[in-house]
Amino acid sequence: MKKIIISLIAILTTMTACSQNQANSNIVASPDTIVTLSDSVRIIQHLKTITKTDGYRNYKNISLLNQTAEYIFSVFQQYADTVFYQPYQVEGVTYKNVVCRLENAENKPLVVVGAHYDVCGNQEGADDNASGVVGLLELVRLLSKEKLNYPIEIVAYSLEEPPFFRTEYMGSYVHAKSLNDAGTLVYGMVALEMIGYFDDKANSQSYPVKVMKVAYGRTGNFILLVRNTSAGAFAKKFSAGFNDLATIDTQNLKAPSKIQGIDFSDHLNYWKFGYDALMVTNTAFYRNYNYHQKSDTMETLDIPKMMKVIDATALAIKNLNKL
């Protein structure tokens, strides 16, 4: 009970909630916005290619993980001049991140956007996390044509799921450590973790602490931007930019990492190295009961809302203020 009370006080004193009314997906173009927004045809094709496979892209199925990585690489290569694999060994087996870099800005710290492409067990993993990976594929297309204020590194990670979660074998740990070891200046990182499932029914949203229903509501039709209590300038500016666009109902949570779910994705490894990072999520198992189940299929995803999340992410990155 004491732990629950402490957690409740922590949330009430640190969380910030900001709702934005859902707007039309056709954002009016301006010098600071992207004219071409996400494409539903491309999104559906990417989802089919990644999820409708012979087998499942878990850590045991190396050939399918490699097939997925090769597909991601091929899409990145269409839009970025710099694309490469970041291989690493786990018990004699080679796994790899897929990295592309957009370098329209010079002599500025790096912005990282990442999502994991592996799944937990034998399932398609459409929301977890093909949705995030497809977000990356659309982001590189959208951002590749833009004049950027910062260099962007877009990374598809391997081994986010158990049994490697919270270990140094996570692809995001490997990537974050490589930046730290190289002394790379990093402005901030965004993790796309489950961005495709929404539910407009009443009482479709749950929380780690019940009182959060008062702030965030009981309907699972919003996207959540998650920061920890040490969030810096990047997380604040990205969140402000995302909210200002009003492409989709948006909530913000700033809370300690000890609250269950706050660090349940790849952003946790950037926190470990002292980088400013946040997660864009539909709250995973607090809403989507297909989480880690065979029922997590692309047919359960809300493509129009997913597009709005991608649009807002792209525009928030594009419009990041200069240092």
C-alpha cells in the first residue's frame, strides 16, 4: 500500500496532461510544414510485408529477422544516402539494427528516432511493433525532402522483446552505447512503440494507477507522449510541437521511471546513457489486449489514426527549434 501511495503522489505531482482535439488529417501547408503527409497505400503495403510472413520475426527465427531487416534497408535506401546495418553478436548469433541517416543539417547534435522490429513469441506483432517500424519507413520518406534543423538518425532495432528486454543485447542499447562511445552529441531520441491501435469504446483504457483515469479519461482513442522527470529541452520541444499540430487527440505524461510502463521500450537505453528521450505510444497493454497475443494482427489497426501519429511526429521533428 505504501508503494501505491508513493506512486500516486509521484504521478499527481509530476504528470502533465494536454488534450488536443482531433483535427482533419489534411494539414495546411506552410514553410514550416511537410506538404506530403503519410500515405495509406504505402502503410498498408509495409504492414503486409512485415506481418504477413511465413513464420514470426522473433529472436529464434534469424532468417525472418534478417528478411525483415533487408526490407527495412531497401525502403530506407530509396530515400537516404547513408544506410547501414549495425551487427552485433549474442551467444554466437548475429543480430542487427538497420540505420539510415538524413544529414541536411551540419554541425548540430543528432536526433534519433527508433522502433523495434522483432516480436515476442509466435505472433504477427502488428501493433507491437510493426506499427512503429512502418512509422519509421514513412518518416524517412517524409523527412528526406525537407530542410532539417538537425541531422536525423532513424533506427530499426532488433531484440527489444523478452528474453532480451532490459539487457545489453537490446538493439537500442547497442545503438545508444555506440553513440556514447563515439562521443556523438545527441539532442534527443523518440521511440515509436505501438502507434496503431485505438478504441473509441467507453472504458477501453486502463492505467497503472486508477486515479489517472481522471486526467486522461476512460476511452483509448488518444496517443500518449511519455517523458521521465528529468526530461530536457528536446523532449519538451518535441512534445510541444506534437501537441500544437493537433492532428490527433494527444496526452502527455511526465512521471518517474518506476511507474509501470514508463520505460517499457527502447527509449530506456538512451536514458541509461544520459540522453534526453521520450516514447510515443498508444499505451500498449493498458489498452490493446492483443498485446503479445496471436490476435495482434494488422486487421485490428486504425490506419487513419496511425497516419495522424506519423504526420505529427514528422512535423514535430521538422519544426524543432534551432539551438
